[in-house]
Amino acid sequence: MSDDTQKNAAGRKVTEVAVGVLVQPDGRYLLAQRPAGKPYEGYWEFPGGKLEMGESVEAALARELHEELGIDVEASHLWHTLEHDYPHAYVRLFFCKVTRWSGEPHGREGQAFVWQTLPADVEPLLPATIPVLEWLAAEKN
């Protein structure tokens, strides 16, 4: 799906990202902290990463969550798509709700992570994370 030649209306390259919204049966969800040396270092986000050339959202999600958290995705579905214009990159985020996985999540890249309930009590939140929390809250109501 990813294609390095994709541009948005302003002519900026579009970076496609698969994002996992891991949700426990009790409604808790997982947030990870961006590691040192990356843009928005220390901000909290849902885990995931860039699609590689020719890779599907589902394949990228499974690969990234295994690389970052050491888990194997067993059940997920594309939930929402959002485009966000950061100063360093224009991203198209494919948020996938992950409802079943094997393995216990652990920060394989040294990143911190926390299980949260609404509202989130960690800060700062990556800007594109905020709408996801609103979508989760809307589902509860």
C-alpha cells in the first residue's frame, strides 16, 4: 500500500503508518512513550510504525507490534484513518483496534508503556493520539 511518491494536496510526501490500539476486555488501552532521539521524544502515543513498500496495513501492524512490544497480533481490524500534518512529517495513520494478541507486551526498544483508562493520565500526548481517545470515549457512551 505504501508508495513513496504519494503527496498530499500541499505537495508534501505522505508517510503511511499502521497504529495499534491494544484494548483489554476491561477497556484499558496501551500507550507507549516515544524514545529518545525521535521527533516528539517523551510524548505518549499508540504503538506502531511506517508501512514498508508494498506492505499491507495488517502486515505492517503485526511486524511493528512484534518489533516494539514482542507480541503477536491474533485479532485486529482497521478502525479509523486520520491524516495529521506534523512539522517533521505529513502522516496518514491507520488506527487498528487490536483485541487479541499472544505474548506479554514489553518495551523491546527501551520505551516505557502504560495501560490506561479514560481519561489518559500521562502527558504529554502526541497530537494525533488525542482524537483516538475521543473515539474510545464515544464508544463507551
